[in-house]
Amino acid sequence: MLMMDQLTHRGLAKLADKFGGLCHLRLGFLHAFSVSTPDMARQVLQVQDNVFSNRPATIAITYLTYDRADMPFAHYGPFWRQMRKLCVMKLFSRKRAESRASVRDEVDATIRAASDEGEEPVNIGELIFNLTKNIIFRAAFGSQSHEDQYEFIGILEEFSKLFGAFNIGDFIPWLSWMDTQGINKRLKAARGALDRFIDKIIDEHLANPKAADAKDADMVDDMLAILKDSPAGKGGEGGDLQGNLKLTRDNIKAIIMDVMFGGTETVASAIEWAMSELMRNPEELKRVQQELTDVVGLDRKVQESDLAKLPYFKCVIKETLRLHPPIPLLLHETAQDCEVAGYSIPKKSRVMINVWAISRDKAAWKDAETFRPSRFAPDGECAGVDFRGNYFELLPFGSGRRSCPGLQLGIYALELAMAQLMHCFDWSLTDGMKPSELDMGDVFGLAAPRAVRLVAVPTPRLNCPLF
């Protein structure tokens, strides 16, 4: 139990406070290193990026990603480059990212859902999760919903727990078969549920094929077109973009899993944390809403063109991502023996980059534990710092070649949803709760969402009808 607590973002941060920014842990047969300061992160993610670009093959990762048939968890090399190119050019292309009508539609539906509650308490966590789930469903499957979507929500929640779970078999392999924690049984059940869900969707698309350039084509259509167009397509594999590697059905299933998980829980968690921090800091909430009033006015909702004119609002987004990075621990593995800061790191060592701890490093941040968006304002001490991987004190989406390929669309959804929710409604906590009493605990998994869903009461603040 002690080891399980230490391997969370909070536990590793405590070890870093005691032993420094680079800590070596011997976990059974495994060498593990935690990286908890910006300087050490720079060494790993920039100076020796090529050495640290592999991903560890935990039991959960291997099983749930179809033996790492996806892009995020694949080792760096020709296969990873192919998958990255596929994701960037075909699935997260600029054309697709700028075709944002589905995001706007779903944000409007979310505002309507909040408005329909009158002035009754709204479970913001569930509201936002449904928003991001519907956005991803439309991009991946071409529709807002699917008859098995609620089962899939359960799969996503279980995946998050399993990806972050401490599994003794990862550190002492010969104990894996015993499954004393029941994790392998849970992995088998989750993988089986995922197979049934995604196989059904792929079969539906195969029965009703669309050209990849069709107006209503979705992500599955794009991948099936690649599978079909190659000479090997009829055999169940498709040629890659370079013409040498093959795209298989398992690759398609693994990529769908990546997009569904990475685009749903991480964005939803960021929005819920942003609203939580603003409600815990009423003066910051007033400042954001005043900026929205000054720029947008109270006679209409926020439009996409307004977002670039909201500098303080963007500071709030940065500060939220600093305190609550979507994925608190970034997992890497060394491809060869190397040395960092005078310390030897063996080949195949697991390297845990503690983004959560780096973002709260007192040597890098003034008032590190305080929610203070003004630090990013033009006259603030962190003016110019961004979250796109160039500043190693702020790495919510990673850095270098393993950074998040879906960043552009994810940030757009985060900003538009937050701006509309803050502009269309005033929000108050339930049952007379004081802002200082709001529970800000998190739950560790691959992501770190709120431990308790945020519940608040919306009151319309615009002079015009919302719909």
C-alpha cells in the first residue's frame, strides 16, 4: 500500500521534496526514475529526447492497446513515425481541426442542458463529460451517440483506473500469473468490452462504406479507406503512408481507443477543474466575467472570433493546466544506457515525468500552490510562458516528439466550452457552501480528475434568450 501511494503524482512529489528532482526507485526487477523539476525535464525531453522517446510496456498498456498497436504507447521508431503521421495528417489535420462546427454544436447543447435545469443544481462533471464524449463520438463515429455509449463510458472510466494502477506483475514478472490484486481479470474484462464495442462500429462502417473525402466521413471511414486502398487491403492489412508498414484492424481499434480516452476524459477534467478553481476564487471569476462582458457584451453568446480577444481568460486556462495537468505523470522508457546530471540510467528504465510536481515547483513558480492567473498576464512574472512544450516548467501536453497530436482541437473545445459557461451563467455553490469549503481532491489514474464531481447552480446572466 505504501508503494502504491508513492507511485502517484503526489507521492512522487513528496519523494522529490526529500531527495531531489531526479529520484531512482528500484521496484522489484525494474529501475524507475522520477523527474520532478524543469531542468531535469529539459534533459529528458529536449537534450536527450531520442534516448527517452520510448514508452514502457506495462501489462495494462500492452493489453489495452492491442500490444501497443496505437501511436501514444508505441516505441519510437518507423512504426511510431507512421502512426504519428497518420494521426496528424489524416485524423488531426488542420482541415479537420478547423472544421469545428461539431464542437460549437455540442457546446450549444451543453448550454441548453444547463439552462433547462432552471436554477436547480447541475452536476457539472457529468454535464462536461457528456459534452466531450459527444464531440469525440461525432468525430470518430459520425454521430452524437451510439446505443452502447453508456457501456463505453464505463469502459473509459475503468481504463483510466487500470492504466494508473500499481500492478505487482510489472515489477516482479513471475508473480503476474497469480493475479493477487485481480487486475489481470479486470484487464481481460475491459478489453473484451472494448472489442465488442469497437468491432460493432467497424462492422457498421464496413457495411455502409464512405469515401475518405466524403463530407460526412468520420475518423473510422478515414482509417478504413487506408486499409482498403492498399494492395494488401483485402487481406486485412493496409499499406502505411510510406508504403512499407501495414495498418491492421487492431491498429484501427487501438487508435479509436486513444482518441476516445485522450479526447474525452482529459478535456472534461480540465474544464471541470477550471470551473472549480474559479468558483473557489470568486474574485477571479468576477474578473473573467467582466472581461467577457467588455468584449462580448450581454446581448449575445461567445463566438469563436471572440476567443482571441480574451487575454485574461486565456491566463485562467494556463493557470488551470498548470495546477491540474490532464495527465499528471508522463511515462517514458530509455532506449539505451545514458547519463543525466551525472547519474547513470540503464537501458529499459522507466522514467516518470511528474508534470504535476514540475508545475508546482517552488523554485520555478512564485506562490506555486496558489491559483493566480495574473502570473501569465503581460505584466506578470510568467508573461510569454505557454503550454506547447517549449517551457519545461509548464508541460501539460508533454514536449518534443511525444507531445499530444490532438492539442489544437482539444484546446479549442476547452476554451469555447469554458467561455460559454462563464458568459451565459452566473454560478453559485449549493447548500450555502463557502468557496473555501469546496473539495479540491483528485483521483489518480492515467488522468487525475476531481475526486468529487463539481455541483453548482446556474443563473442566466445575458439580456438575450440563450436559444
